[in-house]
Amino acid sequence: MSAKLIVTLFYLQFIFLTSCQEVAKFFRKDYHYIDSTKSFYKIHTIHRTWIDAKEMCDFEGTTLFYPNDEDEARAVINYWNQTQPFSYIYIGVWTPNAKEVFETVDGLSIFQIHNAWGPGEPNNAGGNEECVVLRKDGTLNDDICTQKLPFICKKTLSTLEWNMLCDLPDMGYQYNELGRCYKFHLNPRSWHYAVKICDAEQSYLAIINSDAEANVLVNITKNTPKNDVEDTNYLNGVVHLGFKFNDIWETIKHESLRRSGYTKWEVGQPDGKGKETCGSMFFNGKLNDISCDQRCFFICEHEPGYLNEGIGVRFGRPN
Ligand SMILES: [Ca+2]
Ligand SMILES: [Ca+2]
Ligand SMILES: [Ca+2]
């Protein structure tokens, strides 16, 4: 089937599904929709520092939650009480510009949102309380940013966009003729960090399974404008891929590289002599062993249908 035909079929399916039934309120399986606020929420039970919490929400294509008003605070705390034992959580309010000047992660003043401070708060205890927590009783407290706490990520229904071809709520993924989707990340990261980000995007660090797929990745790399990257602390000319050395070279799906379908190392590679145990690809498509701590670009891969839901859940399955 040609790529054009596939695109047309997906488009027709989209028209059919959207005209036949109301679109389900679906973002991701791990997010819960609250109708009164027209938004999706995920309570993160793995405790993180404030900055890591903010970043994790970014990776999931969402925002570190803060309550816009009392109604939202009540609705979200109600959901939290029904499902989790926590007494307080980080919210997306901090003091990025000056101490005691509280702003949301998207730049609103604390005066524009739900700002019911607890008794005696904010008090900037110890002079270093620069992040805000929401307590179970709906009140706020300024607190230190470096402790690890649970938090909530939020996505509003009005900002939700569905990538039909990739079956994913992320327009950064590009569909191609192999029936796969890829996203080239221009924020250089270590290999393990790259694995984490792809996972947060419901994808995985790309695995090359054929010469054709290598060509696709080479072309995506070639066509991605890489010169505007402000970060200079990274190794240029390579991208992290989803394989590593674990007694043998294997993919992150635990298949030996040989079985995965692509083993074209660059001449002289692997050359790390045990010090380069993570996998990468030169811009020309040839493989390279690399230090896992080395920061560089990376590519995430997503197979439509990987989540075994997506379009079906979002638009209903035609009978
Ligand atoms: Ca305080
Ligand atoms: Ca692949
Ligand atoms: Ca190497």
C-alpha cells in the first residue's frame, strides 16, 4: 500500500469516526478525566523534587498541576482522596524570579489562581521555601523544592491534539512509509535519560530493524534542523538508539542485535573497550558504542497500535 493511500484511509477513518459518534474524553490510559474541569489528571506516586516533577509532566505533554480556582481544587482533591493516601503534593507554583513572588509554571501570578494559603503561610521558613505544596484540606504552603513529593500532571481537553496516523496525543511524531512513527529530540540527554523520556511519551528509544529503517532514521536526522540548538554540552554527529551491551549487544527489548535485523557498525566500532556500553548511530546510519553518560540527540519510536488502544478508545470501535 502506498503511503498516500494509507494517509487517505486514515483520514477517511477519522471523518467516519468523528462524524458517527462523539469523541471519547481520552488522553492517555494513565490519566483520569474530570468533567467539571474539562481536564485530565495523573497522580504521580513516585516522589520527585519539584523541578523533576515539572519536567516529568513536560515529558508526558502536560503541565504540573495547580488549581485554577476553589472548584478545581475541590474536584482534584476529591479524586486524590479516593485513590491516594498523601497529605500534600507539589503543585506548579514557584518563585522563579524573586523570593516570595509566586508564579505558576505557565507564568500566571498567584493572585490569578486558587491561593488559599494555610494559617501562617507563606512563611518562607529557613529562607529557602521557593516551591508550593497543596495540602489535603485545600490550603497552600510554601516549602523547599528539593524534598521528594508526589505531584499531579494536568492536561486540559481544549489543548488535546490527537496524532491520527501515529495513534498518539503527540503531534511531534512523524508517520512514515514503514508504518512507524518517530520523534527526533533536539534536547541532548544521556542514554538513560533518553530511555526515560521516550517511555514517558509512550514510546521507546528507537531500534533499527532493517536497512530501510536505518535509511528512514538517517533521513529524519538529515532533515531535522540541528544548528539552532543552544545547548553546546553534547556530542554532535550521533544519536542515541535503543540498544546496549549486556554481555552481548542487545536491544532494549532484549533481543540480540543480530536478531534485531541491523548490525552495521561504523568502521572501527565498537571501540569503547567496555567503557561505552550504550548504543548510538552516527548521522550516516552506522552504529557506534557510546558512553551512557554522553549527552546527545536521540530518536523515539512508536508503533501505531503499540498501546493497543488509542484510536479505538478515543473514537470508539465501529461495530
Ligand atoms: Ca511554609
Ligand atoms: Ca524499529
Ligand atoms: Ca564508539
